[in-house]
Amino acid sequence: MRAVTAVASPQPGKIKSFLRLVMIEHSIFALPFAYLSSLVAVLKSGDTVGAHWLDLVLVTIAMVAGRTFAMAANRILDRKIDALNPRTQNRELVTGAVSVRTAWTGAIVSLVILVVAAGLLNPLCLVLSPLAVIPLVVYPYAKRFTNFPHYVLALAQAVAPVGAWLAITGTFAGSGPAWVLGVAVGLWIGGFDIIYACQDVEVDRKIGVHSTPARFGVRTALHISTVTHVLCFALFVWFGQLAGFTWSWWVGLLVTGAGLVYQHVVVTENDLSKVNRAFFTANGFIAIALFVFALIDLYLV
């Protein structure tokens, strides 16, 4: 009888490490708003969700693929910067848990999946897919030449609700609500990215990385973030009016407002210890809560 030697495949470990690299679970921030835009587009067109189930699946695939590409590209382009920052020295590309080749492979595969999903949705989404990718690639470079890279990230995130609307309708006609929602989501994410960057002020100044906190100081940056979130909230109000939402949406907005205020209360110039709580917990809660209340309004009210 021949002896059989079991050889452990490294592939599962590589995949797991890559998913940690791109923080796949953080797709929760923008995905609910893509769904919200899609559902409003469906109802505005007079169709049923059942008629667009495949579109919603493709929107999900495109969103996750796009975000995965963005995160992988960001980590690749920032790996030397990450190695100089004590907070990011344990990231997978710095430690070698994920090779640059693996990261590029994951990024390219994700980009292909994004373009294929866009093509399966409709010709307009396919033609516009490169425009959606551009800000995703520019963002990692933005911190090298502007003090406001957070708003480049905002632009990248604003694409999602607009793209989701176009995925359903295949036309720009009547897409005003999606643009308002897109800008609101972009400002929301850009605002909390400013808060997140407050952790790295001293290191960023030392190594030459640009950010709003590094340029203007933590106090001023937090004020700028507050103004950004006030504008974001106003746009959420406008979107609700354009979409014709009723009381459930407004209750959801009150919850969202509380979540935004919480971020700015727990993170102060003299205490940045709760940045992660504000960044991950509060914003994940905001995304899910607002979507749930919108869903109630769309289908139960």
C-alpha cells in the first residue's frame, strides 16, 4: 500500500489574510445605501422588486468587488507609509502575511468582477464603470498632495448610490434623488475619515503625509468634520423629501442624527481613545438603522 502524504494547501490561508487586508466586513458602510437607492429607483419606476432581483444581486457583486479593489489598491500603494506608522505596522502587506503579488491579484480579479457585473447590468453602467474606478485609485495618492484627501474618498463613495440607481433604470433621467443621496453618503464617510485621521497627526507630519488634521490640527479638523456631517444630515433630509418618505424615514433620521452626534461627543481633541468606537460601531449602526427605517417606510407605511 502506498503511503499517502497530506499536503496542506496554503490557499485558504491566503484568502483569509487577503479578506483581512481589505476589511471585507466594512462593506456594510456603503452597501445599505446602494440598496436604498436601488429600491427607490424600482418604486419610482413603478416596477416590483421581484422584477429586479438579478439587478440587486449584480449591484451587490459590483459594490463588494469595487470596494475590495479600492482597499487592495490602497493597501498596496500605502504599504511603505504604513510601515512607518506604529498604528499600521501590523497590516498584512507590511508584515508579509499577504504578498504584494497576492494583493495585486486580488485587486485585478475584483476589478474584472466589477466591470463584468456592470456590463451585465446595462450598457450605461459598463461605459461608466471606468469613471467609478478613477477616484478609487486617486484616493491613495491624494494624501501625497492635498490636505483634504478625505473628500476624494467622499467622491469615491458618492458613486455607489448613483451607480445603483443607474443599474436599475439604465438612464440619468429622474436620477436626482440618487445624486443627493450619493453626496450625503460621501460627506458622511468623508467626515468620519477626518475623525479617523486625527489618530495619526504627529506621525503624518513627521513622514509627510497630508490630511486635514495634520495641516490644521485636531481641534479644527474635528470642527470641519462636524460641519461636514451637518451638511450630510441636511442632504439626508432632502433625499427623504425627494423620495417621498413619511414618518418612518424621519424617525430613522433622528436615530442617525443621534449616531452622528455620538461620534463628535466621544472623540475630542484631548481624548482620541474612542476613535475606533466612533468609526466602526457608530457608523455601522447608522448605515443599518437608516436602511431599516427606510425599508419600513417603503414597504410597510
